Amino acid sequence: MKFTHEFITDRIVRIRDLSYTAMYLVLGDRKNVLLDTGIGIGDSRKYIKDVLDKDVDEVILTHGHLDHASGAILYQDLPIYMHENDRDLMNEHVFNKENRIDYTRNTLSMIKVDHEDFTEEDVLDGLSSDHTLPLKDGDEFDLGGITLQAIHTPGHTQGMTMILFKEDRIILFGDGCGVGVLLVEDCCSTVEEYRKTLLKVKTYEDRYDRIIRNHGTCESPKELLDNVIDVCSDILEGKDDHIPSSAPISCDYPVFMAKETDSNRRRLDGKEGNIIYAENKIR
Ligand SMILES: [Zn+2]
Ligand SMILES: [Zn+2]
């Protein structure tokens, strides 16, 4: 199997693909929505049909990166929503099959999962972002018994959108805030701008109890948000650990990790939340 899944509530299914990136299937009384589509290797729609016995009715992409938007072609007959700011980024990412294959192979070797291998035939074509419908801050999706609200959170990318599961009091931070937020690429905000986004997220803090993400453990304690806001402040005041680091993508500027970690990427002070940033992405 190229996918695995777990129910994280009776209405939300976390599905991981070969790149170990999670997508989320949200089951409403009236319709089902898929949040993100993975790296686009293997047929997630067939998996959802055959294994979960569910249909997907709509798709929301949290952002345009290769590990989230590359499977979108499987759903091109359905409405696919994504913030307009990520349209160019999505096209840069999803049509580059070599990058997607490298990303998947690197992840598989890094997490040392004895997973089914894949062939070129499993690698889907990219879908142009022309097929996407605009996703705007505040948009609500009423699935029946579960309502999703989009929160535009520029930072990791300019179109990055978090999703609030209103009744369930869960928020999907996606790649927008986590254990190693990347502010390295051209599409990323500066730390200064990103901090403002996190302060906006803070205004939603009384509406959720659980944070879910798309990578690694996919779960974080609620302190994560405050921790990453503090990391931003430390960087801006020149008080972070400023550890020379490498970017997972090519970058013309020196890259730093804000807080020192052990070999498992855990912060030495035990707190969760970190930022990897390029020197030109501070202010
Ligand atoms: Zn991303
Ligand atoms: Zn990602």
C-alpha cells in the first residue's frame, strides 16, 4: 500500500502517503472534503474509495507546495480550493516530477520506513493551478455536522491557509506553524511579517483545543503557537541560538536554525516549535 490511514476523530481521517506527508479526509453528513493531496505518487482517490469506502466531494489545498498539491490531478473533476497567492508556486512545484521523486526518496530513507517502492508510472502528472478556485480568509465550508473555516496565514508561503474545524475545536496548522517552520524560499515571508500572522492566529486560540499538522508527529501541544511567537521575537532581537543550518532547497543566503536541537530535531530546552530561516528573511 502506498497510503496508510488513522481516524483521529470519528469524522477526520489522517492519510499519509509515501512522502509521509499527511492529508486529511473530513467526513460530513452531506459531503466529504479532502484537505491536501500529497506528493502525487500513487492514487489516493482509489485508496479512499477502496479502503475507506468514501467519496471525495471537494478539495482544499492548504498551500501550493509539492508535498501538498501534487496529487490534485486525481480530483480535477471536483472543486479544488486554494488561496490565489500560491497559484504560481503550485505550478513551479507540481510539474517538477524529479523534485517530487527526490523528496519522496529522501523522506523514505530518512524515516527508514520499510515501505512499498514506487515506479515512474506511479508518479502522477501535475495539475495546473488554473483549475483551482480561490480560497479566501474567513471562507466557511459546511459539510453537515462539521464546519471548516479558512484562516489565511501568510508566512511559510504567501497563500498558506490554516483550517479551523469549528465544532470539533481542532485547528490544522499545516506547514504554517510547527517544529521547524521554513522561512527560506522566495515565497516565504520575513520573520517580522510571519510574527504578525501568528498574532492573528492567536486571536483564534479560544476556538481550538487541538493542533494538527501535516508532517512528523502531526500533533502539537497548544503551547506551540506561543513558543513560535517567542522564537520570532528572539530572532528579531538577535537573541536566538542562530545555529548555521542547511536548507532543504537551494538558497542563496546563509540559513540558520533559531533554536538548537538534538539529533531528533527536539529543542534542547524541551519546548516544541522552531524556525529555520535565511539571512535575508528576518526583516
Ligand atoms: Zn510547505
Ligand atoms: Zn509540507
